[in-house]
Amino acid sequence: MTDNSIIQINGIDIRERIIGDGAPVLMVHGWGADIDLLQPLALRLSRLGFRCFLIDLPGFGQSAEPANPFSIFDYAAFCLAYLDHHNLHSLHYFGHSLGGRIGLILGADHPDRIEKMALSNSAGIRTQSVPQAQLRLKLYQNIRDSLNALGAKALSDRLRHAYNQRYGSADFLNASPVMRRTLINVVNQDLLDYAERVAVPTILIWGDEDQDTPLWMGNKLERAIPDAALIVHESAGHYAYLDYPDKTASIIHALFRG
């Protein structure tokens, strides 16, 4: 069975899609993605006896933006509210990239709600900027703050716009003001200490050619999470689960049914 609808969670209009019947699985997408990119895997899992709950997170796909910028902890709380909406006390979890960040928090702080977890190309480890980029950012911030202190707000705004256009990522440039602040909140949160407290069996699925969350991050998460195993898809990128959907579904099936 497939069901598509718009529901309200904490006052935010959210698109959900429910596929299949059987053991429940919450599936959460990455930054800039939506449930349509989860569907190929969800269809395969549904044929293996799972009921897949797919959601567009607030600010993505057809879901409304939050009224104020979210942190990654707000997204985790949102997912718990979604489970409560469907009276799901516990279930399995699949998260990609941003969804992996959320999974690390849920697995650490709410292991009673998550039975087993599969994370594909998970984000959550903060990388250190190269010294040149750190100096550039510090210089920009000092000039911006000085202009604001002098009351030159218009000039400060033009400087901020120019800096963002030159050094901002595509995700940042394409986002609304609320989601730009949300992106900053999310990427600046290092979750390695949460990974070390994850208390549910976890499979990490990675692509060896991932340029967004490189394989060394997967290796680091495997060492950090107490009960974790890393499986690497050869010649796969940041969407490793889509590069190998059948293989990924079989791996997840083995974990969830094990």
C-alpha cells in the first residue's frame, strides 16, 4: 500500500508517503533532497516485508519551512513527534547524509525508539577548515563587525552578500534566509560524541567515491559507534544507496531481520 498525504507536525505542514506493510521503518533524506529520492529503496524494502514511512523534512520537498531556523536537535525532535503522530513507539531507521545526523542523535539519546539503524553516507563529523579559509573568514567577520559598529549597515550587507556569493556553497546560496541559518546550525554541530553513545546495532553504507562525506568519515563513525559495521560500495558516490539499491536493500533486510 502507498499513501501520500500532507499532515501537520508541530504546526508545520509535512508531506509523507507510506509504502508497504510489515515492520515499520522511518526513512529520512539528506540536505536538498526529498522523499522521491528515498522511494527506490523504500519500494525494495516494502517487497521484503517492511512498512516504510517517508517524510519531507521541514524546509525540504513539499514540506513547509519552520518559522525559525532549526538545529539538528530540532530535526531529531521533529522525527520523534512524527513517530508519536503515528503511535509508533519504536521502529527501524534509515537515514542518508542529513538523515544520518538525525540518526546519530536518535540512536544515542532515544535508543528506546530505534530498534536497528542503517545510515548511508552519514554526515555528522565536522571537518576542520584549512588555515587559509579560517583566516579569510576571520578577516571577513572583523571587517563586517567593524562596519556594523560604525553604523554602516548597508555597506556591511553588501560585503556579506559579496562574501556569500564568492565562498558560499550551492546549498547555502540556494536556500531561503531561514534555511541558510538552519544549514549553518546543522553543519557546525559535531556529533562524534553522539556517535560514541549510539546504543543500537548500526550498519554504515558508503560509497568509496563520495566527495561530500568522504569515506574517512565512514571509517571514523565505524570506530566510534559501539555496535557498527561499515559496508563500502565500489564506484559509488554520495548516494551510495541509490547506486546499489538492490544490494543496499538486501543489507538492510539482513540487519533488520537478523
